[in-house]
Amino acid sequence: MEVIDINTWNRKQQFEHFKSFADPYFGMTIPFDVSNAYASAKKLRISFFAKYLHDCMKAINDIDALKMRILNDNVVKFDVIHASATLMRADMTFALSYIHYSPDIYEFINNIEKEKTRVLNTNDFYPPENKLDCIHCSAIPWINFSGHKEAVSGVLDSVPKLAFSKMNKTNDTLEMNVAIYANHALVDGYHVGIFSEKFQHYLNK
């Protein structure tokens, strides 16, 4: 973990402007072509959710701004960002997970399965690990949404939040909308644009 020197940071003024907002988060919903990713998941016989979440995490970990958090009034940049995804139980309630990221997709899938097993065998809402070095994300595969709003606690928060919609077929293309929210004290629209490009790149591979 690296502590950012705010006084020499080129975003110092933007950070100081937005950090005092009651709700400093901005968000947008972006359509992604998941045709290749879906076909790849079927070919490899792996979960489509695991495939696109892994591609998402690769993109997140490529972008310094999305690895930054506000911690004890400091700005820090974590070395690796993990996934805190909502996982559903049989009774249709959900719990939060903490899925360790790995560049190797099969190791990442194994980490997802371990968290699924934990969630299904406990009534706990929060995972044993509940840290800032993650993104908060939810799959909402029942709805092809084109807009989305995250719940805001009112407590200072700096963890990016993502939601993945139902997949929709348009002509010969499979599309999935992804909503992303980020604290504007740390992240700008430019960084979300780079994330969009990188995520689509990994989905296409």
C-alpha cells in the first residue's frame, strides 16, 4: 500500500473540492459487448459471471485511480484490488463476499467457489475480511437496466461500486449494461473511460 502525498498530487484541488460533498459519488451506466466473453465461458465450461467479473477485476487493477481509497484522512493506493460481490442464498437473501483476485482465472474461480460455500453455510451478512482494498459489486441478471442508483450510507466512502445487468441480445450481439460509481475526490470521468476501454478489451479476448 502506498500513501499518496496530497500536497504534490496533481489532483489535490479536485480532491479537496469533492471530499467535503455529502455525496461525492458520480455514476454512469455503460453498455458492453459480451458476445466473445459469453462464448469463451461456454467453450471453457466456466461460469459467465466468473468470466466477466475476472475481466472486470483485471481492468480495475490496471487503473491507479480505481485502486485509491481514503483512509484516516489519507489517500492510499492499494497494490491489488479484490472483489466484494453480493452472493445469493437459497432463500433469496444475499450476503457480501470478499473474493481474492488472481490474474489466473481458475484460481479466481476457486476463490469464488470458496466464498459461495462460506455464504451458503453461514447467516453472516459481512465476510470475515471486510476491507477497503476491494470493489463492491452486484449481478442483477433479472433486469436489463439502463440506469441504476446505489444506496448511500452517509459515511465517508471511497470504494468503487459496480452493478451488472441482465444480458440482452441485439441482432447478433450480446450486450450487458454495467453501472459504475466512484468517489469524485479520487476518480474522474477520464478514468471511467479508460476502465471502459480496458474492460471491453478483456471481454473480447
